[in-house]
Amino acid sequence: MDGAYTAQTESFMVLFSTLAFLFLLKAQEARSLLLYIRDTLIAGFFMGIAIAFKQTAILSAIALFAFLLGLGDKRSLTYKSTFRDSFLLFAAVVFPMCLSLIPLLASGVTMIDYFKDAWLILMQKEGGSADYKIRIGKFIDAWGHSKIVLFYPLILLFIVQKKG
């Protein structure tokens, strides 16, 4: 971990987010209910770890749930239930987030401090007021002025493309 950007929280967030999607895909190929539930729980657990590392992974969690819901008719096994699967995934996401609070609470950090400094930091105070505004302008600036803008048409084509 001696290099310049190797120990940033984003690296770990991306690793665990990717593992969550991998295990959710793996769950779709499960041959038994037990393996399916195990892989779904592991997917949620990894996403919870990603959120514990960096709270912006909540967007990846939303994508994971949307992916699960989008699987709908594509699921081959008859024992799969969208409500049960969503509940399992949600519970598995929340569990590691709660576990990550234990060292904070043991060291004297209050839940209010945690919420304010870990979650509300994703928003900014403008002009000293008590109202928090989401940093939409900064997000649009970052995406509008990045080099990835050259790939937007390809990304759009990938999203719209239907496999027949």
C-alpha cells in the first residue's frame, strides 16, 4: 500500500460493489434454493461493505436492487420470489453497515455525529443556512467536463441495445 492512490476508500467501494453484482449474477445460475439464497445474501453483504467504506455506494445499491427487479421473467427457477429476494438483499446490505458502527459507537462517536459527518457530507450547506442542497451542479460539471463524455454515445447505445 505504498503507492499514491492505492488506499483510497473508492478502491474498496468499487471492489465490493463489483463483487455484489458478481454474486447476484451467480445466484441466478444456482441449482438449488439454498445456493440461491446464499449467493443473494453474499451479494447484499458485499454491497453493505461497499456502503460502509464509502456512502456514495448507495447509488450502486440502488442499481443492484434495480438489477434484481429487472431480472423478473429472466429467472429460470420457479422458487424465486421478488419480494423475498428484495428483503434478503436489503437485510444483507444493512447488516454489515450496522456492524461497521460498532467500533464507532465503542469509541464514543454518537449516531448524530456519524449521520452528520458520513451521510450529510454528501450534501453541502450553502451560505451558512441550515438547508442542505445536493451537489447536483458539481455532479453535472464533473460529468460534462470529463473525458468520458466521448463515450456517452457508446454507453447510450449499450443501454438501448436489445438482445433478440
